[in-house]
Amino acid sequence: MSQTTEIQSAKATRRDWIGLAVLALPCILYSMDLTVLHLAIPQITAALQPSSSELLWIVDIYGFMVAGVLITMGTLGDRLGRRRVLLFGVFVFGLTSLIAAYSTSSQMLIVARALQGLAAATLAPSTLSLIRNMFHDDRERAFAISVWLACFSGGAAIGPLVGGVLLTHFWWGSVFLINVPIMLLLLILVPIFLPEFRDPNAGRADLISAAQATVAVLAVIYGIKRAAEFGWGWEPVLAIAAGVFIGILFVRRQKRLPDPLIDVGLFQRGGFSAALATNIASLFIIFGTFLFIAQYLQLVLGLDPLEAGIWTSPSGLVFALGSMAAPFLVRRFPPHVVIASGFIVSAFGFALLTQLSAVDSPWLLFTGMMIFCLGLAPLGAITTDLVMAESPPERAGAASGISETSFEFGGALGIAVLGSVVTAIYRDAMANEVLHGIPEHAIDAAKDTLGGAVAAAGQLGGEAGQQLLVTARGAFVYAFEIASGVSAVGAVIAAILAATVLKSGKR
């Protein structure tokens, strides 16, 4: 066979491109489910009255559970069939969305979100590993991955608009209920348009390795979250130590097994490990910020959910366009240059957000958000392509699981750490305020969360309610500014690391 014929045989077929369009649906829905939840937080707070700790769990338990089982789900796809695992995840995701929509307590919603996260963990590795097997040509694969990531960003752009409309006209559970018809549509389309892929030489699934990977990731994240909330007591230290210890046992076991859950040799490749580190850094600094943005627009500026969605939705469009531009950027510049430059640009955006207390309109926040989104937008597509290019096709499921774990780990870590930092600073600022003529129970509610302060101020009314509201809003903005400064510094550090460590990775 001639070289020309070999290249042509590697090209994707029409069915592959139609299949890529089908894969876009779960990707869009996956990110929509995250962004609409941010807008629903004020209504959930009013309806279920969660504590500050429960509120954080409602937001981040989804990402925690996804991060914990992504590698396992990706490996199951290699063994059982990636289309089969995708169909299973689609069904369970729809079912757990129903449970979340009709939750009657914060505890029930936390459990529903945890189960939803387990189901969602099948979606990303299944779709990405299918792309790895459907698109063998380097340029076509890079383009398909950029489309894949653009769909996540598109969902993030659509989510606030859809969520804003739903929350304006319906109760908060509608943001979960919308998942059900889309999941039913996928159950019909996936068997028709997507091929099945599995590793023909895959051995038996090692349940011990799967359990070790899940427990190690969850224990470390849980420990960091508890430390950020309550300080470095014995509980977080023990959790992190246990997670690290189990992680060491996991790696040692993978080296001994004839058919390991993941090939730990992949981490010895410079491009692979550096790309994963970049994923964690970028998601760390951005995920927590978007949670604060949604609360700032609604609880500080007083916008309704639809107005807040309109202000935040352009960020998703920027990420979608940035993902699509990534393959063209790396043809002109080395990946490490593009990534380091992106982090530097994002640092300027985060720096702008440290000045929010100087204005009373959304424009400064919008400008800073657009700048940091512009800088970070191409990074995910570049690093994901680096990871998938380093992995063999038969291990695409495991590699995609590792890649997505780094995204989810970074995002969950960002929400946990930055969210807990904002909570701690907010509480400290409120504790230092002297509020005269306000009942003790209202002050206690206001010190817990900004949502609690808004509710308490509404019940009080008059001058006392206004005094409580102004004080709480000022404390939250101050905490948001500090977190934005942390993100700006983190972006600069990430830029330096990308410029040095990623330089040795493959282009």
C-alpha cells in the first residue's frame, strides 16, 4: 500500500462526522448542568435552606464523584465497549436528574448530585475515547477534539440563558428536569450513529484497583476541602494522608499487574504529565470564580437569573471559539508558548476583578471575565490533544479518563479551596462588623452565607434590613476580590511552569 493510500485510509468517514455531531449532545448537556446550577443557588438556598457546608457540597459533590471514578469508567469503556458504557451513563444521568429535580431537602439533593456525578463520569471518557478511535489523522483528531471541547463551552454559554429562562418562570428543579428529554433522545441516536469500540486484548477489570483509584482521589479532595473550611485539624490531615497512601498502593499495584487499570508508564512521558498539570491549574483558577460571579450578579447587584445568564453566557462563546482556534494556533506557535501566553492574559482578567468594590455595575466584572476567558480558552483543546496523541488507541478510554480526571480534579479543587477561602473571609469580615438594632438570629443567618443574609434582610425590612444587606454584600465583594487575587497569582505561576516544563513536551 502506498503512503498516499495509507493517509487516505486514515481519514474519517461521513459516518464518523455524523457521530461527532451526536457526541456533541452529551458534552453540551454535561456543561449546561454545571452552569445552570450556579444560577439556581439563590433559589435552592431559599427553598432548602442549606448550611454553608451543605451549600458547598451541593455545588462540588458532582465534580468530586466525577473525578473519583473517571479513570474507572474510561477503563470500563476499553473493556466493555465505549458505546455501551455511554448508553448506560446516559440512562442513569436522566434518572438521577429526576431525583435531583424533586429533592425535598439539601441532604437529598446532595445524594442526587453525587449519583448524577457517577453517571456523568461515563460521558466524558466515553465520548473522547470514541473520538480517538474514529479520527486517526492527526489534524482531523485535533479538530474533532477542539469541536468536542467547544461543545462543552457551548453548553456553558447556553446554560445560563436556558437556566435563566427556566428559573424566571419555573422552580429551581426545572434546571435538572430539562436533562431528561435530551437523555431520551441520546438513547435513540447513539446506537444508530456511533460505532462500538473495545480493546480486544483487554483483561479482566481489577475491582481492587478501581476502588483504590476512587478512594484515593476522593480522600485527598475531601481533606483539602475540610482543611480550607475548618483549618488543619486531625480530620483533613488524616484524609489527605490516607488518600496519598492509597494512591501509592494503587501505583505499586499497577506496576505489578499484567493488565493494569492504567498504564503508569504514560506519566513518564513529558508531554503527557505536563498537559495534565496544565489542566489542573487552568480549571482550579476558573471554576471557583464562576461560582462567585453567579452569586455576585444576583445577590450583590440584584439581577434576576435571566439577566445574570445574559451577562455570563458570552464567556461560553469565547471558550468555544478559543477551542476551535487551538489547532490553528499550535500550527504557528509551539504549544508551550500558546499556553504560557494564555495564562498571562488570564492573570490580567483576574487582576481586574480585585477592583469590584470600586463600581456598582456589571461592566468591570464582565470585562475581567472576558479577558481571563480569552486567555484560558484554547488551553483545554491543546492539552487534551497532547494527552490523546501520547496514548495508544486501545488505551484511549483510560487515557481520556485520566485527562478528564485532571480537569475535574482541578475544577473541584478550585471550588473547594477558593469557595472555602471566600466563605472564611466572608465570615471573618461579618464577625468584625458591629450591627446595632438587628436581632441575633438575623445576624447569625447573615454570617453563614450571603444568601442567608439576603433572606434575613428581606424578613427584617426597613433600615435594619438595608444595613444588614449592605454589610453582607460588602463582605462578600471583599472576599471575592481576595480570591481573584489568588487566581491572578496562580495564573502567573502556571504560565512560568508551562513555559519551562511543557517546552520539552511533544508538539
